[in-house]
Amino acid sequence: MHEVFVYGTLLQGLRHHGVLAGAQFLGHAHLRGRLFDLGPYPALRPGPDRVRGEIYRVDAATLAHMDRLEDYDPQDPAGSLYRRVTRRAWRVDGEPREVLVYLYNARVDPRCQIPHGDYRQYLESLRGKAAP
């Protein structure tokens, strides 16, 4: 079993959450990094900011499914869209956890940064702008 931090379309209620259907939810959390809007999904890059997300305990089959979704090839990390790495995250109760997380493996436009590091809040703010 593996503990994985998710911060984008795998979050509860979002487009790809079904991938985690058999996973155990371990809580809301945050880790250090910078979050960017790439259009259809976000990108996490290293950085000093706080990125909010959720931690799940997943089995090997779910992790392999996540690897495919994130275009991560364990045999070619450098050529993958995302790299799967281990980082420290903190649950809302303050408990630190060593988790797997997918970091975007290319440059990003700094103007596309999500400054508050919360993808769900960002999507809600976009919906609010689109409302009449």
C-alpha cells in the first residue's frame, strides 16, 4: 500500500476522482510547492508555497492507474509528463506524512500560478466569474 497526495482532478468531486474509488481517504492535507493552471488540469512544481490536497492509501493497481493518468513511466521518469516523487505532507491535524505526489516535469508559465494553492477553490472562483 502507498500513501498518495492528490491536488487536482483526482480530488473528491472532481473529474478523475473515480480512479480512487477503492482507496482509503486519510484526510485533507497540504505540502510545499507551487500550483499552476494548465487549462484542463493543474501542475505542481517545487516551491515554498502551500498546496492543499487530500491523502489516500492506494494499492499497487490504483497506483499504476494513477501513473497512466499522470503520464508517468517508471522506466523513463525524465521523459514523463509528471514524475512520481516522495514528499512530506501535513494533515490538517498537523501530523506529517511521507507521501507520493506527482510533480510536473516541464516548465510552466509563472503567470498561470494559482497563488493560494487550492485547485478546488480556484475552479470555484472561475465558475463565479462565468456566472451572470
